[in-house]
Amino acid sequence: MKSIISRVGLLAAVCVLGAAGSAAAGTIEVKVPFEFQIHGQTMPAGEYRFENDGAVLMIRGEHGNKTTMFVLATPAGGHDPAGTEPALSFTRVEKQYKLTGVWESSSEGFQVSR
């Protein structure tokens, strides 16, 4: 069985196309053009609001998408793969994308706990 695992940092730039920073600190809105997984749960493609209070990340579907999920998040090291814009980072495992990080700015990001 051939397993392809690759880091998809630039893919985060695709998600930025619909990204908009919110007036509230720790909140971003992103349009994800593909389905992805968080802790084994598949989230459909669509618009999402990510709210972070420092330890817990709330992921809520927007515009008819009623999906909501809470996950633990830890501060991420490094820099935003999309530069200064809010972005998501994913790891691709075979044909599935897994959310690994949420970046609010060029230096402030959070890893999604596995």
C-alpha cells in the first residue's frame, strides 16, 4: 500500500482567497474549497468561522453549513505560510486533507491538537 504524506503549506494560500480578518481578535472567516478532517470527523467544503480563545478553537460552518466543532489548540512555531494574511494549513494523507494549523497573522498561529 502506497501512502503519500506531504505538507501542504502553499495550499493554505488557496483558502486565503475567501479569508477576511474579523474585528474581534482571534476570529477569522475562511472559505475552504475542499472537504477536510479534524480528529477523524469530515468537514464539508464551505465557509467557516474560526474563533480561538487561547486553548480551545471553535470551528463553525457559515451560510447554511450547521457544522460546529471544538478542538484543543496550542501555539504554533514558525511563520504563516501565506505571509501576513489569515490562513489554514493542512497535511495531505493520500486523498484526504487534515487540518493542522490556523494562522491569524504572520507570526501568530495555532496547531490543532491531534
